[in-house]
Amino acid sequence: MPSTEPRGPRQIGRAMIWSFKGLRAAWIHEASFRLEAYLFVIFFPAGLLLGQGAIEKSLLCGSLFLVLSAELLNSAIEAVVDKVSPEFHELAGRAKDMGSAAVFMLMINVMLCWGLVLWQRFA
């Protein structure tokens, strides 16, 4: 049933709190998220420095945000699957593998974006 509560600053504030709780949970419980966050801290400023113009900077930095976002979704999928089906099930394994594959595909996207931009710059 849809919420009839009006949207406003209070709801936006609550949504932000829940988002920060999710980021904190990922940081505490997910080693992959921590590693990707460390890499983000290194590569985001590098993307701002290396990118020439808004489009290149967007490609270099935006691709990093996509990896973190996919990792959060993958972690959420894994948490729900583990809660619902603690014993092994083929579909549960498939869901986890597909979430992991989504993160992997976005990592390939990062390498492609960075590779093409840097190739154009230095080759």
C-alpha cells in the first residue's frame, strides 16, 4: 500500500539517515566494499586531475560510483539470501553469483573507461 505521508524535509532526512546506516553496515561487514572504497579514495581525485573536461571527469569518477553502488546491492542480495535460505540452494547460489557478476561487469567498465581516456591522453 503506497504511503500517504507527504514528502518533505523530514522524509528526506530519514532517507539520508537510512542511507548512512547502509553505508556504515557495508563498511563494517563487507571487506569487498572497504577495498573498493579505499580504491575510490585514491582514484576519484586522480580522475578529477586526469580528466580533461566534464565528460572525461564524469566517466572516470562516475564509473567508480557505479562499482560501489553495485557492491552495496550485491551485499544486500547476499544478506537477504542468507537470511531466507541459510542452507545451500541452487537458486540462492545463482542470485549471489549474479550479484557478484554485476560488480565484476562494472569493474570491467571502470577499466575500459580509464583505459580509453588514458590511452587517448598518453598514446
